[in-house]
Amino acid sequence: MPLRATKIVATLGPASSDPALLEAMIRAGVNVVRLNFSHGKAEDHIERARLVREAAQRAGREVGIMADLQGPKIRVGKFAEGKVMLQAGQPFVLDASRTEPGDDNGVGLDYKELPRDVRPGDTLLLNDGLIVMKVEKVVGPAVHTSVTMGGELSNNKGINKQGGGLTAPALTAKDMDDIKTAMGLKADYVAVSFPKNATDMELARQLCNVAGASTGHKPGLIAKIERAEAIPELASILKVSDGIMVARGDLAVEVGNAAVPALQKHMIKLAREMDKVVITATQMMESMIQNPVPTRAEVSDVANAVLDGTDAVMLSAETAAGKYPLETVKEMANICSEAEKADYHELSADFKGKTFQRIDQSIAMGALLTAHHLGANAIVALTDSGSTALWMSRHNVRMPIYAMTPNLSTQRRMTLYRNVRPLLMDTSADRDTALADAESHLRARGIVKSGDVYAITVGEPMGQPGGTNTLKICRAA
């Protein structure tokens, strides 16, 4: 398998839960497995996490696990016949007090706060924007609308308000229970759906820390950017998160499809500048749910995300419920590798006009620049927390970054970092022994051979997070 900088996140579901298939997907290039907490019970996720760990062990490589929280259910209720066909111009009532099944005249709401969140003239988009309604009036718990774009509306379809403004909290009671489950299975990342601001992410962090206190487990936190309100708050959300997901589905419904490509570029750029990870998601290989090959547009979409600098590209229904989960992973891995070949970048430009306040960050940047100009075969970071590898991964270098850590949780967190290959290695308290062990690891894996030059960073005294203070240029013996 060719070296690939961009990571692949694949969603686990009925189509990919066979142990042999899951192992094959990991061998084909899956770096992080997403557990979608919108579906299934706690015991289902615990069992799937076990399957992932066992499959990764058989494949001989570590993968990360991401628990993706459902978030608020901003949805209509159910219909007597499962669905209705709406015509443009017809009146339709969204009624928070309705208990009987819906019909052609109206339907109940899972989201009871809708009448308080809308006013006459607002535009509501249902079923990912395929149905459009204009709010005519609000009478108590009932929102009276007229259909401006009709079509089929079925049970429990989502509701968005154009331009944003729905007040649903990002974390529901179900999410709080799911965080406990995620901490129990030691999820490496928790993705928070529909955060509006930094406070939502800070609350999620507190809940994760409390739930993981007994084992000391602390996951990385990913903010899914899918609300219009989150866009002006992006920098503050990033500041308190470990990364973001460009969740293009709900975001496109709220801000309009045409605005999303430029927003995607902005979000990836800002995340990298703030030393955070970024995942690009939603419909990346959608046609492969049914077809064995992607469309040309999908190939371009994945490639452009890679060229934008995303850490990872994500598969949702393609691997969870599609007909070709393994083929989809192989296609995506190939697209990423090809896009990276064309991605030329002048590294020196990254450091012009920049100053680094921290010693460990300065050492990381020095390693990149020195290895780049020497044409080194590899960059190696002996890291306890993974910070050095993360900083290095924010810059586009042609050579791979090997991050060696004694911590399994750190290794799994780093599976999401672009261009970082995390390895588990017992680091000795003695620096010289650790450096010798690191070279042995590299040689054993065929990464370097006699005469090859590589850069290695290390901290003294050993084993202290944030203590990287040494850069050494080595020639393999």
C-alpha cells in the first residue's frame, strides 16, 4: 500500500460489521472507524468497538474509534401511512401538540420548540432541503405553513431553518448517556453534533472528563460544523476543540449549497492555522452506495479536499449501508494518493513572519525545515502527548512523519493526523537508548536503511509531555 498522508474515516454499520470484511477495510486504508450513535443501542456500539479493536489487531495496525453523537432530533413526527405527497401551494401544519399520526394537512413534531423558534416569513427546509415551506403564522403550538417546493415527506425527516436560528441544545439527555458509553469503550474521539458555540464544546469536554475519570481516559473532541450560527463562532469553537468536521449536509441546507465549497476551504485553512485537525464529510462517494465506481465529480470532490489540506475524508452510508464498502475505501485511498502527488508546496513560506513562543513547537518546526532542505528520508518524533507530531502535521512536507509514543491512547489519537504514522514504542528514561531503539524500529520496518538521513526530535528529561527540546539529525548506521 503506497504511503498516503490523508486519513480515511469509515462509518461502521450493517454492511461493514463482518469481522473479515472490517479487517480487509482496515488493510485497504481505513485509519479511523466512526460509530454513529444515531443508530443502535449502547451494547451494539460496545460490540462494534470490540470488533474494530480485534480486526485492527489482526491487520497489524492501530486504528482510532470515533463516537459520533446524535445531537438534537429536529424532526417531524410520523405519518399514518408512513409518508405524504405535498404539492406546491398547499397549506401544511407542523403541530407540536399533535399526538395522532400525520396526514396531508399536517404532522406532529419531535422538536417541540419549533413554534417558539420561528415567525411569519421564515423558510423551513425539510428532508435535507428537498421540501421547502414558508411560515405563514404561528398559533400556540402550531406552525401554519404553505408549501413552496413539494415532494414526498416521510416519517421523522429533519427540519432546518434557512439561515439558522433553531434553539435546540447541542447535547441532549441521550447524548449525555452516550458519552458514558463512549468513555466506557474508550473512544479516541467524540464528535459533537450541532454545536452553536464554544460553550457547547466546553460542556461536552466536562461530560467526557467526568465519564472517563475512573480510567483517566480523555478523548479528542470534534465539533461538527453544521449550523449557520457556528460559522461566525468558528475560531472560538476551534480554540476549545481538538478538531472540526466540515459536515456539509445540514450546513448546506442552512447556508445554501453554493456557499459550502468556499466555507470548506476557509474551515480547513483556519483549523490548520490553529493547530487543529479537520475532517471533510458528507456524500463524498455517495454514488458508491449503489455503484462499484465513483462519479467523476466525486473523485474531484475528494481530491479537492485533499488539496485544501484536510486531515481526513469521511465515508458515511457508503461503508455503513452500501453495497461496496471495501471497494469504496480502496477508491478513496487511491484518489487521496494521486491528489497528494500533485500537491506541491514551498515549506519555507509557512514560516515567514511567524514566531514560536514554545521550545517544543520551535523544535518541531526546525525539524520540518531541516529535514526538508536536507532531503531526509523521514522525520521522527518521540512524543508522549502527540503535540509535536500534530504541529509537524499542520505543514505540507513530502516525507512521512513517524510518531513514536509509549501511550496507546496517544497512538490511537494520532491516527487522524495528516501525514503522521503513529507507532507504539517503549521509550527509555535514557535518551541514547531511546534513540537507538527508534532507529531499530525504523530499520525493522524498512523505513530507513544504512546511509539514510532522518531527523528525530526528543525531550529531556524523557517522558514529560510538552518537553520536546532536542533535534538531532542522524545517518542510519
